Amino acid sequence: MRIPGIRILRLAPEEGIVGNIGERGGYGTKWTLLRRWNKKSAVEETRVESGEIAIHVVPAIDELTVTVTGRVSVDSSPHLRTLLLNLLHRVAAPVMVIDLSDVSYVDMSGIATLLEALKAAQERSLTLRVVGIRGQVRMLAETAHLDAIFRSLGSEVEFC
């Protein structure tokens, strides 16, 4: 997976892990990326840490799970958006699950990122499931009628 602004510092193929550190232009945000290659999938297991958020991608045959931890704000949502859209264009599984159970805060830019991911999933005829919504994130998602929007487009949002 290519993410703009990331440069490879070392490569250890014998261990199956690639470590990357770089800076995203203009934001000054440090990225840390670890990948574990899986020859059976088009998308490899990936962990991305960027400022306020950490994202862990775990591919499986029937679904791809993206676990997000931290705060999804105007500063971190562009990183999440880039990763989700890249994954949605590459994923072979019919379902993508975004797990927000470890997210403590989401602002409207985070909701917009989820809606962009929903649109990209719909264009590829994929089902997008957003799970683990609770607390402040749930209040904002309910206010934005996120569950109704997702259901109307054949995807779903699950509240805790």
C-alpha cells in the first residue's frame, strides 16, 4: 500500500516486516507503519500510527477489519480517509468492517470520512460495517443519522 509522504527506511523481508517512518507534507505529523505480508490476500496486515490515531488493518477471506484507536479529528481524519479509500480500492473481500470501539472522540470531519468511505464502498458494491460506536461518538453519529444513511445504501452501523 502506498501512502503519500511515507519513505522506507529499512527493509527486513526475512522477518516479514517492513518498518517505515516519514513525515506527511505540511502537517508535520510523524507516521509509523508496520506491515506483515500475507501472500494469500491482496491487502496485507498493517498498523499505522499518526498523532492522535492508530489504525490496525487485518485482512481475512470474507472481510477486512480496520480497527481505529484514539481521536478522529480534523487533524487525524485525512490520514484515516487516505487509508480507507486506498483499502476500498484494493480489497477483495465483500465486507469491510471499521471498528471504532477504541475511539474516544470524533468530530464532523470523522463523520465525513466515514461517509466518503461509504460512497467508495457503494461504488465497488462492497458492504461497509461500522461497529463499536459508543459515548460521544455515538451521540454525534445519532445526531447525523449515520445509521439511516448507511442502511439506505446497503451498509450498516452498529451501536454498543
